[in-house]
Amino acid sequence: MPVAVITDSTASLPERTAKQWDISVVPVQVVVGDRVDDENRYDREDLLHKLRAHEPVTTQPPDPGAFFWNFQDAVSAGATAIVCLHISSKLSATADAAREAAQQVGVPVYVLDSGTTNMSLGFAAVSAARAAAAGAPVERVMSAADDRIRGSKELIYVDTLDYLRRGGRIGGAAAAIGSALSIRPILTISGGEVAPLARVPGTKRALGKLVDLAVQHAGDITVDVAVASAEIGDREHRLAGELRRRIPSLGDLALVQGSTVIGAHVGPGALGITVAPSQ
């Protein structure tokens, strides 16, 4: 394709979807002890076990070299321009690493800070890739991504406040009170940052509220929806069924394994629902 589309692993794109639309995915790195490696090189179950055991797990952006070689591969495949979509720069320096690598490539590279993450980013990458596959110029490819991002909503249920506290998202006192009262926060991405949306007592009520908010955002337009979690089980299937039943104009509904990079920050029990206008 004349325009290549690249994103990062926080987009939580299923591998089959990335292959279908020829989207290159650059993995963000996970740090466990002395090991620093791409998130897809870790055993997912082992990493989730470490998170549950409260072992230190942190993350860092990809090395610029990882972007450089992805850019070079795209050029070798015939790309005359590259559109690179990434997690909000307020959450990660991933876009900065891409910009550094872009200076060393012989074709124009357009690095877009999505201002979001998870499947809001994933859906945007698919929209860009669809436009590229149809032969659209680079400006139209970027516009397709931007339109999808602006209409998308991230809704995040957090099972425990501990991981947010460690990451500095909430204070220790708020975490202690929340745990004592079984308060479950529902979060969103606003202005490129994680922001509170609601606080609900109890897991069952919080998950119900999460679905209510997704239905409310969908309204009566046709939307694509993704349910993302580190592990896909009965809870995720049940919520997907509820969304299918309650959203009147549903396009695609996907159950996806969320990025372990995101899981490291919100905890292994977290769950995200993305609602995006269909294109």
C-alpha cells in the first residue's frame, strides 16, 4: 500500500485483525526485575500471576530502533508514506520514540498522538488501514483515524485501586477508603489522561453501570464495541451478551485480550469497554 499504518501494542488489536488490514504493531516494553522486554515476549499467565502477587511490574516505551525497522519494512514493501498512531503522550512517551525514529526514514512519517489507548486506538488504526487499502491519500488516511478517535469512548472498570495508587493516579488515603467501602471506580480517557467517571459500590453494580454508560454513549447510531480484558472469561462473555442485547444499532462486537501494558497500570481484574462509531 502507498500509505502504511503502524500502531503500538496498547491498541489491543487482535493479531488476526492486524494481519487482515496489514497493520504493523510495535510492542511496548514491560519491566519485571532486571528483565526489559517487549510485552509479547512475556508469558501472559506468568505476568498476570506476578501482578496478582504484587510483584513490581512497570512499563516503558519501545526503543526507537523498533520503530525504525518497522518503518524500513514498510518502505521495502512499497510504502511512500507512513501513518503512525500511538497511545496518548500523556500516558506514555511511545509517540516520542516514533518521532525520533521517523527522522531517519526516507519517506514522510506522520506520527499521531491519539490522545487515547486500548481499542479506541485499535479501531482508529483499522479505520486508517481501510482508507489506505482503498488507495486514499495520506491526508484522508489520517482523517479517517481522527474521525474514529473523536467519536470513541473508553470506559474502564477497575477491580482494585491498589495499582492506580502505585502508579500515582490516586492517593493512598483514597485507595484505603475505596477498599474499605468496596468502591469500584469507573474511569475514562479525557484530555489524553485517565479521568474518573463514576464511583459505584460493589462489583456487580459497577459492571452494570459500565454497561449503562456504554449504551448511553452508543445512543441510536451504529457503533462498534470491544470488550477488553487481560483474561476472557464468563464475566466478559456475559457483558458482551448484555451489550449485544441493549445497543440498538450494533455493528461489530469484539472480545479482545487487552494489552498487558495496560493491565500493569490498572490491575489484572480491570475491564474496558470501547464504543466507537462504525465506519
